[in-house]
Amino acid sequence: MNRTRVTTEGGVVEGVAGDGVRAFYSVPYAAPVTQARRFLEPQPVDPWPGVRDATTHPGPRAPQAELPPSDIDFVPLMGGEAPGGFDYLTLNVFTPDEPDGPRPVMVFVHGGSFVAGSKDAPIYDGSAFARDGVVCVVINYRVGIEGFLPIPGAPTNLGLRDMIAALAWVRDSIAAFGGDPGKVTLFGESGGAYCIAHLLTSPLAKGLFHRAICQSGHAYASRDIAHQQRIVKGLARRLRIKPDRDGFLSRTAEALIPEQMRIMIPSLWLDMRDRGGRDPSFNVTRFLPVHGDDVLPRPALEALEAGAGGEIDLLIGTTTEEANIFFAPGGVRGRLSRFAVLFFLRRAVPRARQALRAYGLDAKGTKPGEALTRAVTDLMFRWMVRRTAAAHAGRSWVYEFDWRSPALGGDLGAAHAVELPFVFDTLACASGDRGLLGPAPPQALADSIHALWIAFATTGRAPWPPYDTATRQVYSLTRQQAAHEPVMPAAGFLP
């Protein structure tokens, strides 16, 4: 490997070059989140003297819990051990080794239920994008209490503000890496995709990206600030601190993690349903963006319907068996009782019993956990993705990832996040006996999906008709053709 240098506004960074790619790791887009800077908007980069080493990874990541044991190896998806430190508002840049430019830019936002994740997860290696002529940027941002809790005395939506700061860095600095700041595609999966769907409507993000790809995320995933502050008050009581910035500053970020993870567990004492009896998090997370501030003045779905983000081309889609990721590992799906699935879904939608019956509850041969998995797949993901595409005033294309992973004896299937190694063309790191993809995932499928993402980032178009509620064209990534999709049962139980 050779060394390569680029001059940014913060100073000179030195990365590595080889195999047609130049890579720069943990380049700051904002200042380190020291104790004094916690619960503040991202601050400008601290300039550094000399040359900053950007050759090694992983770097520090946002404070979060360690991965729990699982019969699937989630390290390639979530990242493994990482060095500690405050300097984690950083990004990785992968750019073609050839100086020709300017190149299209793709900025990736990782998922993790708004409480976890890292730019350095092996699946998110952007080298294949760079080898194929794209400048790929992968970012960190604040998560959990530090990033998605509207604490009185602190700015709201700090995780989203971090993303906006990273996009501003791309606008100002990516040309030095061969990228075109006028051709930026923001793409992400799960929590990252939910954030992108909301940033489509944010006045603060306007003009910072021109195309968007939302993988398993949509515009129905925010709460009113006052409603989300129920979590602030609940955590403060349990931590015996004041429910404000000073109170939370009295505990280190790391000391907050155990209580943050306890509050993630569905329980009787914290009910996050809104006045309509719905919880857009579906009990999967307590942490979501909030609306009613300068970042998101109104709910994103409502803003899309009013025309916000109409100038941005949108590629959006899901996997066919999203919720398998929650209920297949450990055999949870097969052990869930009728009482448990009713309790779970009642905390998310009205008429939960009817919704579960629409997905097979009480049908002969269908276990309660199977009905819940099907229902959550459509309610939490697939239907609202279609609603987001329909609400978007600009061009939208909807896809479906339907390749079934053989992991867990075939029980994982086309689960949430399974498409990611195909998008990044990083199949090897997610393969194997405990891998997300099983032993031998199809390289040809990765080639076609990876190429489709690059083509969209380059042209703002997809090779099938845009989505509308009359024709409802959805593109199968395995069959490589679009077809009419009927309305889902979930439509009767959601906004």
C-alpha cells in the first residue's frame, strides 16, 4: 500500500492507496464531542498542525452498548471492538485512485435502531464503489441518548444535525477527493434510511444532497417533542438526575448506556403510543427523530405531501421478510405465545388483534410468532415505504429485495439488512457458517444491485416506471423486473 495526501479545511490528511482505491479513515467533519461539547450542536472542526494519520481503522465510534451474543455474526454489520475517545464525528472516504473527476458522490448513513452502529463496520467498506468510479463517504453520528433525545436545555435532533454537518463537509471538501459536490446521493439503511427520509423534508438540509436511497426506512418515524420527552423524564427518574442538560451531563456518556439499553426493552411502565394509539417505533427502539423544531418543523410524511423534497430523486425499498431479523435469531419466533404477540403489537397499533389475524393469527398451521413477524414486516416497513414513495412530490422508484439467505437453516430469509453486502459488494465479510448470508451468496446478484445503486447515483433514474398509486410498480432485485403490487393488509391499520 502507498500513502496519499489530501488537503482539507481542517488540515492535511494522509490515507492509503492501492488496488485502484484511495482510502481515508476517520476524517473529522466536526469537533470531538468532549464533555463540554456534549448535548450541543456539532462544532466546527478543530484544525490540526502537520499531517493527520487517516490510514488506520476502526476509529472511535459514538458511545453504545456491546453486541449481545447471537447465533448470527453481526460484527460485519454493526462493527466490533473500537478504540474509545471523543473524536468520533468522523467519516471514511473511498475515492478512485485515478485523478479524473469530478465523480458522483454517495454518502452512507448506517443503521442500528438509533442506538448503535459504526462507519467502520466491514460491510460498509466503500472500496468497490470507488473502483467503479464513485466517491463513497461513510459517516458516524451520535446515537441514543446523546443523539436522539430532546433534553430540555439542549438542541433537539442532534443525530440529524450531525448528518447535516457531515453533508456540509462534503459540500465544502469533497472536491479535493475528486468528488462532485453538485451530484451527491445520500443513502442509508434502517435507522439511517429513516433519517434520510426525514432529511428530505428538512429546511436545514436543503441543497446538500440531490438524490436519496432509503433501504428499509421511510418518513413515518418521528414523535412530537413533548411526547418524546416522556423518555427524558423516565430516564431521569431512574438515574436520579434532573431532566435537563445539566442533569444528563452529570453522568458520562458511557455511564448512561446501561439505562439506555434497559429502557429499550418493551415494558408496561413506558407506553409510547400517541393519541391515535400508534407507536411508529413498533417497540423496536425508544429513540426516534422528533418534529416541531428547526430541523423537522412538521412530521416528515405530512411535509412530503406538501411538496417538501420534491426536487430530490428517490429510490426506496424493503426486503420481503424484514422482521425476520428480530424474531429468527435464537429461535424467538417459534417460542412466542399468543399473549406475547398481542402485547407486543398492541403497543404499536390500534386493533392489534385484527391486524394479527390479517397476517394469519389463529389460522391453522400458523404459529403466533409467524403472524407477528409477517405483520411487523408490512406494518413497520413495507407499507409505509410505499406510502412515502406515494407522498413524495418528486420521482420515486420502489424496489424489493427478495433473495432469501440460508442462514439459521433458512429461517433468516430475506430479512432486514441482508441486502447491504450486495449493495456494497462486500459479500465475503458476511458469508460463512454464522454469516448473515450463509456460505455461498450469489456474486452475480451483488454485481447487479451494486451497479443499480451506482447508476441511480449517476443519473437519478432507475430502469422501471416510477411509483404511483394507480400502477404500483415494484421492482424485484432478483428477477430484475417490475410488476404491479396489490395493497397490503397493513394499509387498514396505519395512517
